[in-house]
Amino acid sequence: MERHFEKEFEELKTTINKMASIVDEQVESSFKDMEDQGARLYKSVKQRDREVDAYDNLIMAQCENLLALYQPVASDLRFILTAIKIDSQLERCGDIAVNIVQRIKKTDNFRELIIQTDLPEMAKITRTMVKDAITAFINCDGELAKTIWVNDDIVDDLNKKIFNQLVEKIKSNPEVAEACAHLIVLARQIERLADHATNISEDVIFLVENEIVSHKKKLQDFHLPE
């Protein structure tokens, strides 16, 4: 039975790594589409989302099978629990990559608005966060995972700044109001992508160091009622 468990356990690792690779490509393509109007990567990002969804279902089935048949403990159990959580985060990252290219497609005639804001800088930082989060998980690198948290605060600040920038553009030129509205939503999608990268990094810390760091700041002075 131990041999069967090891085989299926390695298959789970392979599957989630494949899914992570596809999501990483989706995110890369979505930001390339934002930078380069001629890229036209909307269809490819959307098509790959079907692969991500298929891997999502497969990973959940593999995790359920491992838990039900082998009742793993210690680090093996921790990996499976982490895989379930990261699978969900990756699936959402893929969805957001599709949302990003959809918003970009709606602003094709107003690309100059993007470079007049801090959206390119926000996208650059978020792209690094996603790549580092995936790398940290694949390599079980807790130190790399921790570096992602600082950038999350920067992205949050940029999201607020971009919102104000775009509101000012609407006030000064109502003709660009619709395009600016799409870009406000785009900034929000990028901010959510950064949040998912942060969540993955927290899951990596749980996997590597057996420490729960999710909501740590919010729950610092909070106690459940007895």
C-alpha cells in the first residue's frame, strides 16, 4: 500500500505543478497583452482556462483519493491540505487572467490611458509576485514566499492611487469615462491577483514551516468566545 501511496502522491505533485505552469503562462500573456496592443492574446488566455479548470477537478479528485484511501499524516497530510488550498488559488488566478484580457480588449482605443497611470508598474510588481509564489511552492522555498508580503502592500497602495488618477481623468474629460471605468476594474483585478499570490505564499509557509500565518495581523488581538 505504501508503494501505491507514493506513486499517487507523486502524481498529485506533478499535476499541480502542471496547473501552476499553465496559470503562470496565462498571467504572463495577460500582462503582455496590456503592454503590447499588437499581442492579441485574449483567445489564447481564455482557451487555456479550460485546461486549468480540468486540472482543478483532477487535483481535487487526487486529493480526495489520497485522503480516503491512505489517511496520510504529518508532512504528507500537510502537503495534501496545501495542495487543495493552492489549487483553488491557482484556479482563481487563471480566471483573473481572463478577466484582465477582457478589460484590455474593451479599451483597445484608449491604450494611452494605461501608460498615463501607474497600471504598468502595478502589473509589473504583481507579475513578479505570482511568479515568485509559484516558484516558492514548487521549490518549497519559505524565504522566497515571505518576500511576497511586502509587495502586496505596495500593490494595494498603487490600486488606490490609480483609482484617484482615473477619477481625475473622468472629471477632466468625460469622453473617456467608460474606458476609465474599465481600467478601474482592471486595476482591481490586478490587485486581486496579488492577493491570491499572497495567499499562495502563506500556504507555502504552512507547508514548509508548519505555521499558520493567514490573517495573522487581523487576528493578533482577537480571541474566540469560549
